[in-house]
Amino acid sequence: METVDTAPAEEVLRLDHQICFSLHAAARAFNGVYRTALKDLGLTYPQYLVMLVLWEHGELPVKRIGERLRLDSGTLSPLLKRLEATGCVERRRSPEDERSVTVRPTPAGAALRERALDVPRRIGAATGMELAEIMELRVRLDRLTEALDGAGTGLAAEECVRD
Amino acid sequence: METVDTAPAEEVLRLDHQICFSLHAAARAFNGVYRTALKDLGLTYPQYLVMLVLWEHGELPVKRIGERLRLDSGTLSPLLKRLEATGCVERRRSPEDERSVTVRPTPAGAALRERALDVPRRIGAATGMELAEIMELRVRLDRLTEALDGAGTGLAAEECVRD
DNA sequence: CGCAATTCAGTTGTGCGCAACTCAATTGCT
DNA sequence: AGCAATTGAGTTGCGCACAACTGAATTGCG
């Protein structure tokens, strides 16, 4: 079948042929829109993602937040420290497992949720896309991420097996 | 018509309903795959993007590179300095306009191109997608970026008018 | 029980991305 | 010509992302 290696060598490396760049640019463009949309909430975009998870689950150990967002402690620890500094979350060492730290929204952090309700609509409007089209794009991207994660973590040769 | 605001308040903020997160995750997944693919070239992913542009155009002022990659001097200046330190590019103040700095690949940087030819194929394989599907995704993402860029630069209220 | 292996959060170091700024060169307006 | 506005690159400061590491708590195996 038709694959990339049918293209001549000069074409292969053209910037505008590469999906990665489109993705990279789109992610940064989203980030910019969120930056302005979240400015008066006092949240950055990754902080907003953490708050989404916490609003949904009420209270979670750092580990679980990281699983949901695919972020490790090296990213989350300082981020959560900043969220604690701005009064959005509380962190408490878990009594039953002293290694684990439980994070939960403060009343102020929970209240922020009301003001965030408008954000998805504004973002949706900024995309200029129909909901159905966005959903389809999302599905494709999730499939892509799954494939890339499988290929990236050393299982390149063998297929990604479900645990 | 069916839009986001038909969904109940609790649903609106669910992480897995938000396109931005899928995009964010996919971009990071790509970054991870590139990280390993580019490791023996000694390039990071953004450095690779810069080299793609330079391989294609031979020599460009910083300004033009920034336009192609949607990056400003705050990002490019240190990145180019690192590329210069690793011997991939040369920087020279333009004689006809002393404000401008022209960047071009060194012989070593140009030679790197040969070794990079294999990268897109490897990345393509990691996506697990057909070329046609990738191309279509790229088109959608570019449209999305264009819409978001228009909305992000302060025209939130009024529709994005073509210049 | 006792100790090695594992798990979890946090730290360190590097690089990207962007806003806000500086500084010099150039352009444009009068 | 003279001077203000603009342009281009660079710097600073901050936050995110990730690799590699530390250190404490827990688990598990003999």
C-alpha cells in the first residue's frame, strides 16, 4: 500500500508534511486560548487540568492524578505546591500509607468550579468546530496517543498488550 | 442545534470530554517518541523542527524561522545558541541589516540531514495510522490552529475576519 | 522476623514556551 | 537632516515536562 517511503527523499523531511508539527502547533494554540480564558481564575492550563480531576473525584492521591493526566511527580509536585500556595488545594500525608499524599480542593478551590463552568463553552466557540467534529477528532487523537505511548515505552516491536 | 451547553453542568467539565486534553496528551506522546528517535542525532524535537526548516531553505534569518514555526525570539534565541554550541548551525549578523541574524547549517548540520531521513518513517510507523488518515488529521489540526490563533489574539467576541 | 526490592513523593537539572522587557538598527515622518 | 516609532534579536523570569535521582514508607520473600 501507499506509505511514506514512496515519497522522494527531499519530500520526506518537509515541515508541512509532518503531522507532529501540526499537533505541536495546535497544542500551543490551545494553550494560548486557555491562558486567556483561565487568567481571571488564576489558573494555568495544567493547573486547570488538575482541578478538573479534583472537582470530579473530590480527593485523590498524587499518584492517581498523575495517572489520569499522564504526568509524573516531577511535574505534579511543584505544580501542586503552587496550587496549594494559591489556596486552591490542600495536601495531606495519608495516615494509612505515609508515602502517599492526598490532594483535595479547599473551599475556595471548590468554589472556583462554578466560575470554570463557562470555560469549555468559550473554548468550544474558539475552535470554530461543531461538537461532533470535535468529538471525532478527540477519538482519533486518543487512538494516536495510545499507539505512540505503546511505541515509545520500549514495546515498539511487540503490540501493546492489555494488562 | 446540538451544542455543548445542552450538557448538564456536571458533564461539561469532565476531563475526558475535553478535546484540549487529548491534544495535549497526543503532543506529549509525540514528543516522547521523537525524543528517542532523535537521541542519536543529538537533537531535541524543537531543534529538529528548526533543522527541518534550515535543511529546506538553506539559510534564514531568525525572524523567518520564527514565522515558519510560530516561535518568538524568546524561544528561538537560546535554542539557536544551543544548536550553535553543538556545531549544527552558524549565526551571522546580516551585513545589510545589522538587526537581523542569519542562521544556516554548518557542514555537520547539513550532514545530519542524511541521518534524519529515516525519522519520519519511524514516527509514521509509531503512529500506527495509514498515511491518508494522518494527512486528514493534519488538515483538521491546521484548521483548528488557525481558528484558535484567530480567537486567541483578542478577537474572542467578534468572528475571525479574514484580512 | 529481617532485610532487599518496590513504591511514592519530592528534588535537581535541562530544555521548551511565552510574556515582558532591553537595546541597537532601521524606517518613516516632518 | 533630525527625531520618534518600529523592527529584530536577545534577556529575564516563570511555569511546564521529563529524566535521573533521593529518601522515607511499605511490601514481600527467605
